[in-house]
Amino acid sequence: MNPIVLIPARMAATRLPGKPLLPIGGLPMIVQVWHRAMEADVGPVLVATDDAGIAEAVVAAGGRAALTRADHPSGTDRIHEALEAVDPDGRHDVVVNLQGDMPTLDPGIVGAALGPLADPDVAMATLAAVIRREEERADPAVVKLVGTAVGERRLRALYFTRATAPWGEGPLHHHIGLYAFRRAALRRFVALPPSPLERRERLEQLRALEAGLRIDAAVVDTVPLGVDNPAELARARALLEAP
């Protein structure tokens, strides 16, 4: 595999305006995420953004950025545009989509997402972790991956949901929104219209499952903090600014 890591970032967030450039640990959030991606050391890293200020912050830190259209419906569409612009010859056959609001990400889990792609039947790979906190079991903001074990610390995804699932005794798995696409799978994914279950659950990965694309997940031990509101921003600052 010859992976590339793409980080989508936009300024239009409503719950936390301007969040890619909000300071955490003395750096803009997007630069903190870029640092985590570089520390993962799985391939070159590129930030895909619709905002010149975000691009300038990344470049000033020593990174690479590509400007994209502002009207993309999702970060996946944004990284596809950037990928085709920077790698039109298709040298990179695997694309890691790393969300731009995970500044506390453990770099080690990025490489874990590539593991399932060693199986040629897997089109997309992602990450999951066992839910440990009782309140997260029923929290619709915590997306659950329902899967069947296909190896040690590896699940084949059968469904993703905001509900508490599966029912009964046993672990629940928190889905971590980091994806590794085969390039052909990414191309197919962005060409598909939003699917019925995707619209209902508001989870775009269901589009892939409904289209028959196989998604496997590596089970990891840490869940990165996604920063979507002021309280999560304060938590991220406390984690990254601690002495």
C-alpha cells in the first residue's frame, strides 16, 4: 500500500464557529491535528480546505494544504477533490480520511486503520473501541458499530447506529470516525447518492454498506476527543496544555 492522509477542514461549523483555527496548546486546532497525522508516519499528509486562512496556518507550520470548493456536502467529498488535484496519476492507492477536529488523537491508531486493508475483500477500514462509560451506551452522539468478529481485534461492520445496539449482554463498540479507503472505493462512494439509512441515521458510512462495500474495523484502546462544542474545546485544551 502507498497511503496518503487527507484532513478535511472547513470554517462553516455552526456549534463552534471558526474551530479549525481556535488555539489549543498554542497552535490552531488544525495544526495540532496535522502534527498528530505526521507523528503517525503512515504517508504524506495534506489538509483539504475551503478556507485560505486554514491553508495559510498549515503552510506556516510546515505542512501542505489544498484549496477546494466550498459547496461539498461532506469531508469525504472534499478529500476526493483534493486527492484528484494533487495525485491525478493515482500513485496513492489508499486514502486515510482523518477528521480535522481530533487534536488529541493517539497517532498510533492511524496505522491500525490500515490493517484490515490487507484483506483484498475489504473496501474501507475504520476503527472502534469498546464502550467503557455507561452513559455512552445510550448517547446518540456516540455512534455504535455493530459487527461480527473476523479476527483478533477486528470486526466486520454490519451496521452503524446512534441507538444502543446490539441488544443483550456483551460489549458495545464506539465507532471512531477515521477511515482508510481503497482509492477505487472512495471514487465509488462519492459518486453514490445519499442512501435511505444514511439520511435516517445521519451517518454517511451507511451509504457504503447499503451499496455493498465491505467495511472492517480494527479495535483500538483509545477514543480521540472530537471537538464540536465549547465544553469539548475546554477538555482538549486541558489535555494538550497540561504541564
